[in-house]
Amino acid sequence: MTIKVLEPKSISSKKRDYYTVHENAIDAIPNAKKLKLSDNSINVKTSEKSFKVIPNEKSHKKATIKNTFNGSKLSDRALEIQKDEFFLSKGMTIVRNNKYHPEINPNGIINLGTAENKLNNVELLGRINEASAVTAEQLLYGPNPGSDRLREEISMLLNRHFNPKVSLNKENICVGNGCGPLLNLYGQVLFDSGDAVLVPGPYYGGFHADINYGSRVYTISVPHCEDDCLKVDEAALEKALKESTRPVKGIIIANPNNPFGRCYSAEQLLLFCNFAKSHGLVVICDEIYGLSTWKEITEQNIEKGKTIEDYYCHCDRCKSCKEVTRIRTSIDGKLCKYTPIFSLDLPDPENTHGLWGFSKDFCLNGLRIGVTISYSKTVMDSLQKISFLTCIPTNIDNILVHMLSDHKWTDNFIINNNRKLFKNYTHLVSSLKVHNIPYIKGNAGFFIYIDLHQAGLNEFDLWMKLLEGGVYISPSQAFFSADTESERNWFRVCFAVEQNELNLSLDRLYKVLNTIKK
């Protein structure tokens, strides 16, 4: 389309095939051959396309460019999305083209960049396959927001573990095909196209695509305090609100946080909520890692005769580095326990909404199940009105009911999963300490944020070196970090993989760093 070959500031889009431009914009078309025709129009040809520039009769200072080729047409929305650089998908594409497999492709790229938990495949497959037979009833359409039974089981699960001030029921729950599509659903019912939301940064990169590509809502990063990665003061929120060129209508929070792998304090959450209420904003809190708060859950479920140290990794690698001290970072701040948003005495519960899902806490990324949570009947009615766009298959609904209806199995799974995460975290940080790599201490999720400034390369070049070296970890740019020396050259490392694979990927990481230093 024309918009790709003209100076953006010179173009004002009027309709799909016509663009109003200043006369001098014609000269900005690269590699263009221009031929003036008898009707005073100008035929413009490039290596890719042909345009006809027609003088505007109402003004000698403007001209209209007409697209005269017969190629595919796209909306302005699609054109904007096409130009958007989405770092998370870029990394995943590279990995998928050369995916590691211990037997088939041992030299392939090990993926520690995608937040997937691979530690419970045996337990989950056994449970899922018990209910995998498809019935005649499941060949029919099911309820768009999920079956009543599923929504009841989800509300009971969240009541047991998130301890909301007001108990949840099925009327507060809408189930859909992943938290990304459901965030887009929130975008559709809570905001208008062109609105903006504040997001404490760096933030999960998917937020941008999830709420922008469909709903056309824009994210505005709000910086954290210099000494604490999860502390955001009111002055920073006010500044972002004041300087926004778009109408700000909400705040999105990830708690537990991604990419930092730790939790906001109750005081910080209330600061966000009070700020939102005072400015008439909506709050959306994504708690997709809420049942992967491994430090707290493991400490609360220590078996008789054991201590918390028994849940650390005690492999030979870890034993040899037990006394090594961690290098602190300048943004360590305070490590806080997990506080679910609905467990608080919220200042505006009708305008505070939640997200949760099965991808992380139940290791079911591929099944694509997300959940919206809201006390607002108006919002829930609006979500359900358009939930036909995001409904899940009926057989998946049945599998989830089968899993959740056995409360003992479900609660034991959560405990055991968190013990595994706790062990892998201790294994990873023991290795990082030995190799003098600073990291931010975590207590939730299955990743940590590490500091690789020591490599002495710019972040993108280092990322490419790591991929060439056979390991994929996510760069700070994937989380919309500020383009500053202090914010860049951080990487998120996921650790919810089997230990042999984790060790191999760390060896590859250290090899790349050592090669660069030489």
C-alpha cells in the first residue's frame, strides 16, 4: 500500500485507495520514476507498485495519490499491525525453525524464553486422558462463556486459594480461549478505539498485542522507582497520565509480575487502585501466575519432619556452590508475598477486574483457557454478549470440569507443582551465583530477570549471539523496557524445564558469555 513508500508525516489517510499528500511528498517516494501526463496528473512507478498522482482541484498545495495496482487490499488497522515489531513472536519464530530435541536435533535452540511449565506432563496427561473421550453432547455448541459447572468449579478454586473479600460465583466468571483474547474482550467492552492504558514497566510484551491489535487500545509504560523494580509512585502515574497524547482510561497490572517473577505489595496494589478511582480509571489485574507463587505455597506446606531447606535443590552442582554470595542489583527492592487483588478492601470493586487462566498454574498453554473475573454485572453481561468470539471447545470444558471437580487432586497438584518450581529456582540461582551473574530475586512465576551488562554488547546483538549459541531467553525489549543503559541488557530466563535441559542451556549461555569476553 502507498503508506509504506511515503513519508508518514506527509500522509493523511482518507480512504482505502486514496491518500492526500503534500506535493513535495511525491519526491519522497524511493526509486520512483515520474512521468507527467497530458491531464496534468503524474504517473509514478516504483520497483513494487504504480501510483497515479492527481492534482487536487481545491488546493494547489496538495495532490492525491491513487493506488492503481490490483494487489490485495488491507485496512489501515492491518497496515499498522504489519509494521509493529513484536519481539516475543520474533524469538519464538527463530526457535521453532530450529527447535532443540535431545535425540532428533541436539544442536537446536533450547527455549527458555517462552513461559511454559514442562515439569508436570506425566501427571497432567494421566488426568486429562481419563476424560478425553468425546461424547455426542460435546459435538454440539456449548455455552459461550463456559458451562455453568466449569464456572462454578473455577469460582470454588479461586475462593479456596485467592480468598476474595466477597466470594466469587459462576456469575463473576467468563471462560475463553486464553487470557490474550480475553484481554482483547476487556478492551472491547471497557475502552474505545484510540484509548490508552497505563502499565507499570517493563511489562509482559503480550499486553500490547492483546489489547491493541483488536481493540486498538494503546499501552503506556510507567517507570518504576530507581531502587525497586515493583515500586511505582503516584508522581510517575500522574506524569504518564498528563503527558499522554491519548485519552487514558485504565491501568493494567500483572501480579505476580512478568518479567520480574515476584509480587506487588498490598500497599502498591492499593496505590494503583486508589489512583485509578481518583482519576476515573478502570483497573485490570492479570493474576495468571497466582497459583505459581512457589516460595509462599512451599513454605505453607512443609511436610512433617522437614524444613524449607529440604525443598532446595541438592544436586552435586548446587552443593558445590552453597556458600557463594549473590551479586545484588540496584533495583532489588523488597520481596513481598502474594496478595490477590480481590482479597483487598478495594476502593472501586465495580471497576476492578481480573484475569486468570490454566496456561501457567496448570501447565496447559496449548489448551488455551483463560478466565475473566468481575463483580460488575454490567461488565459481565457485556463480556458474555460477545464471548461467542472466544468460547472454548466443549470437550476442553469437560476435561477442566473433570480436573477441578476432584478438589483433593487439584490442591495436591498445586502444592507439588510449586515444590518443583521452588527446587528449579534454587538450582538456577545457585548456578547464576557461581558465574557472577546478577539477578532479581523471585518468589513467583517460573522465570527470573538476569543482568547481562557484563557482556559489553548491545542487547539485540547479544540476543543474536545467544540464539546462535543454542539458547533462547527473552530480551528486555520484549517487555517494552525503556531505551536506556540501565533498562536494557536484562533478560528473562524461564526455569520450568527438566534439570538436564536447564543445565545444558546454562552451559550454552556461559559459553557464549565467555567467548564474548575473550
